[in-house]
Amino acid sequence: MHLTPSGLAVPGPSRRTLLRGIGGAAALGAGIPLLSACGGSGTAADPKSVTLGSKASDPVPKKAFAEIYAAYKKKSGITVDVNTKDSNTFQEQINSYLQGTPDDVFTWFAGYRMQFFAAKGLASPIDDVWKTIQGNFPEAMQKLSKGEDGKYYFVPLYTYPWALFYRKSVFAEKGYEVPTTWDQLIALCKQMKKDGLTPIAFGDKDAWPALGTFDQINFRKNGYDFHVELMAGKASWTDAKVKSAFDLWAELLPYHQEGAVGRTWQDAAQTLVSKKAGMYLLGTFVAQQFTNKDDLDDLDFFAFPEIDPAYGQDTVEAPTDGFMMSKSPKNKAEAVKLLEFLGTTEAEDIYLKADPSVVHAASGADTSSYTPLQKKAYEMIAGAKSLTQFMDRDSRPDFTSTVMQPSLQKFIRDPKGIDSLLSSIERQKKTIFASS
């Protein structure tokens, strides 16, 4: 996720960049640690500083982080020595970086990407940090910060949800009601089509938006636990549960904008702006396309409807960024103190003032400056029972990019032959997940 100069989140190359440190050509043990720590190899720790490796190279987040670190120095007297690399480079070299002489603390993503390095012993458990900050976060965010061993490895900073966006004026004019169940969603799509609207805007030219559609349908139909197991390579893609999710998607697909594989997400968003489409499933960064204030004020969203009452609308897809501690920090005591500060609403408030495109990960944060959309996004995440990330964060990025993206585009072009498609996905998954 990149950020525009205005502070709005825009999916950029980093969304689709292979995290080569997880599988593929740069398996564990391979690669030259081009991305190195501030102090370099063998440098003794400065007791008055803590080093931090950052992927926040874009101007808005870089400035926002700098203001957090300045506030921390004022409070503690400790300098945060920041080592910033562009996001793609950071992600591509993260594996060799963590095996070399990494910084004490580093920026990273929640979900599978965090758990992978925790399981490989390339990050330190931070249960001692969480004894201090636990009360600052809702239960779902706490769960999101744990490794597979049940220990904490991650301190979340900011997040944003995926949801179905719509124009309030269109719903009011047509008498549409927000659907809360699958049957209501299908009925609404049928009515929108009769009214001459494209029910659901859709652009999958860059191959990642469809991942979000699958995520929503799968965890609504099969629940959070199964979804997480599937993303981690533990459940089978030929399981009848997965087939049922694709069958539901095939039912919904005719109400999506045609020609999606040749359309960018921005172009699809413009059909919602122009009131040619009734709804759009995406992250809150869709607001970037609403450059007219009246249009932006007319934008609203709702959670993806319930499919199975057993799971309701408990799960929210909320990609979350934050911090981890390297395996052998040179200044562990100060690294712990820094992470404790980064897990406060104070730190998040500082970040959000500089970057209004996202929302606090902590509960009890200062939301007074939030837009109505931000307030609703924050409430949706805070009220979730479980939080997912996004398929390319909840699963191996090499599997997502080389298998799932082309497979879902194939499905979008021709939703028939689901069985053979899922068999192909499962075969490739076994090969990729067997390598580490």
C-alpha cells in the first residue's frame, strides 16, 4: 500500500511485490544481506539509541513516523536511529536482512507474514511488551499480533477495513436498503440491474482486488478458522467448503462489472463516483477517487453480508501495519521500551494527525478529528471478533502472486470448471508450501 502526497492510501507495487524472502528463489539462507542495520555488523549498541528498520519510504508515512520518534526522544531521551529503505526493496530483502545484523526493531505486517518469521526464529517474542500494552487493544487485534506458538511478536499501529461502498443519495433515491444477508445482497443486485445500474463495480487488471472478494465470501461462508488454515496452506483447496465459496461467487459474478480483468481499480471506482455502479467492494482507500467534497460526503459503506449465521459478520478484513523486534537486538532493553510506546494511543494519535488515510489499531484512541468514514471504519474494526489481513499477507506471497492471482482471473473470465481449477491450485500449493 502506497500513500499519495495527500495522505490517501493507494495500492502500489508493494501490494503485488513478491516477498521473495518467503519461498521461491531466495529461500532461507540465500541472498546477500544488502539491507543492513544502521550500525552495521559488529557495532556496539549505543545505550542512548535504538535502531529501527523501516519500509515507510513514501513522504506521508515517513513524516508521520518521524514525528512519533521525535516525540519518543522528547519523552525518553532515547534517539530512534531510523534505517529507511523503499518498501519494495525492504520486502524483497527482508529474509537476508533478518538473518544478518538487523536493526533492533523493524516495521512489518500482521498476519502470516509476521508468523512466518516468528516461526523461523527470526523475530523475538515480545510478551513482556504486551503485559504493558494489552489493555490498549481490542481482543481481535491482540489475536492478530500472536505467532502460531501463542506468543506475541507484533505491535500494531494502524489499519483500515475492506467493505462494500455505496452512494447514500443513490440508495435514498432508489429506496435501497443495506443488505445484511446473502439473499438480500442478491436481491439488491437484481433490483439494481433492473434499474439500469451495474450492481457491483469491479476492476482486476492488477490482479489483487479479486483476492479480497474471495476472502470475504470464504470467511463469511466457512468461518475465520477455516479461512486462516486455508491461507496458511493447512486446509485443502479441493475441500468441499472451498468449492461452496466459489459456487457462491459464481452466483454473484453476473452482477459484477464486465471486463474486470482489463480494468484498474481506479477506473472501476469512477463508475461509483459517476453513479453508474451501485456498490464497490474495496478498502477505504477507494475514497481517493472521490475528489469532489460533495461526492465524498455522499460515500458510505457496510460490512459484507452474512452468509452462514454461525459466523455472521464477525470477521473484518483489516490489513494492519506495525512493528516487530529482531531475533538478537543489540539494545533489547530500549527496544522493549520503544515498542511499549509504539503500542500507545499517544503514538497512534501522532501518526494519524500526519496520515489521515488510515485508522487507529488501538481502542480508546482520539477519534475527534476523524471523518465520518474514518469513524465508521474504526468502529467496524474495533467491534470485530476476528481480523484478517489480505490474501497476500495471510498467505505466502509467492503462492498468492504465481498461483492465486492468475487462477482467480481465469475464474472471473470463465466461472465454469471450478473443480479442475481448484485441483490445479491445490497441486501448486503443495509444491510451494513444501519449500521454505
